[in-house]
Amino acid sequence: MQAVWLYTLSSVLGVSVISVIGIVVVLINKKRLDSILTLLISFSAGALLGGAMLHLLPEAIEKDGFSLSITGYVLCGMIIFFILEKIVHWRHCHHISCEGHPHHLGVMNLVGDAVHNAIDGAVIAGSFMASPELGITTTLAVILHEIPQEIGDFGVLLYAGYKPKKAVMYNLLSASFAIVGAVAALLLGSQITHFTEIIIPLTAGGFIYIASADLIPELHKEVKVSKSIAQLAMILVGIGLMAILATGHSDSQVDNDTAQPIYETGDLVL
């Protein structure tokens, strides 16, 4: 259990540090940054879908076999993320300028981001409780989603009137809630029976919701054929990355399952 705590806290600290990447908003011109963000959003959408379909769902099914409870938890995950989005006005803008954002929504953006990061921390913790490989894959998917999101959040804060230094500080503060979510999940996981069997399909539902309801609609705003092809390519790259990781994970499991012990209890090998 100590290893799970170490892996989880190290991962969420890494995810939290990603929040400072928003400073690139003031270093790169808007047109180029928007082009980069579109590709990053495409990549993260593919990674989230790949993480859900190729890692989280197979892990959930492998433990207890397929059942309607798994699909039920996936649906619950999608609904939970939808409700959270409604409650805290959690609709992240993924571009550096967002029309229609009033000044006071800078605070709302920080609150929503704090909730989002706490959920990320809980998701990462639950994945590491299932297996180190799943934890690493989930962390990678979260990071790939966080990069364009944090850049967008930073742009919203600048638009709301925050100075760059304060925007970085507040973004880092809201990112630290990932640690709170991770610790809460680890503590709850030690008390709740079948915690990982619940959190893994819930996470899969959340990943599917973010990719399909939050990220992909952003991509539909681009209608140029060449850029649409680039978006599709990056989605496939994201899925491909998760497929490669899934293949490596399954190969290691086969090796572990087929490996013969050197000796059994009562035997002596000379």
C-alpha cells in the first residue's frame, strides 16, 4: 500500500506542475498557439478515448468478467461529469481568447478547475490501486488532457484581468487540489469494499464524456479539410499511443502468467 501512495502522490504532483505551462500564452502569438492547441486537443481526445476503451474497460472486465454493472458505472461516470459541468459552470475554453467570458468568471474558472483537478487526483489514485500499469496510463491520459486545458484556463484568467504572475500562482493553487482528491481516494479506497471495481469504470465514463462532449465539439469549429485531416491524424496518434501501451501491458501480463516458479514450498533447487 505504501508503494501505491508513493506512485499516486508522485504522479499527481507531476500533473499539478503541468499548470505552469499556461505561461506559454504570453510567449507565443495567438494564431500559432491556437493552431498548436487544436492539435493538442485532438491528441488528448484520442488519448482519453484510447485510455477508456483499451485500458480502463478491459481492466474492469478482467477483474470480474463483463456485467451490466460495469456499463452502469460507465454511464454513471458520464452523468456525474455532466452534472459537475453544470453545477460549477465547468466548460473549459481551450483557446487563448474566449468571447463572452465576463470578468467574474475568472473566479468561477478557478473553482471549476479545482474540482476538476480533485477528480483527476481521485482517478489517478483509483487507477494505481488497481495496478501500477493502469496508474501510469491514466496519469499519461490526464496529462495530455491537462496541457491544452491549462493553457486555455490561463488565457481565461488573463482575459479576466489577472496579471501573468498571479494567474500562474492561482492556476498552481487550483492544480494542487489534485493532491486532495488523491489522498481522499486512497483513504476511502482502504475503507470501501470493491472501490477499484467502481472507480475504474466510472473513470472510463468520465474520459469518454470529456473526449466526446468537451474536446471533440471544439474540433468541429474547424471546417478546413487540411486542418480536419490533421485533427483526425492526431486523434489516431493518441489512440495509437494508448494501443501501444496496452500491448506492452498485456505482453507483461502473459509473461507473468506463464513464468514458472523456480521452486515451490518444500522443494530445494540445487
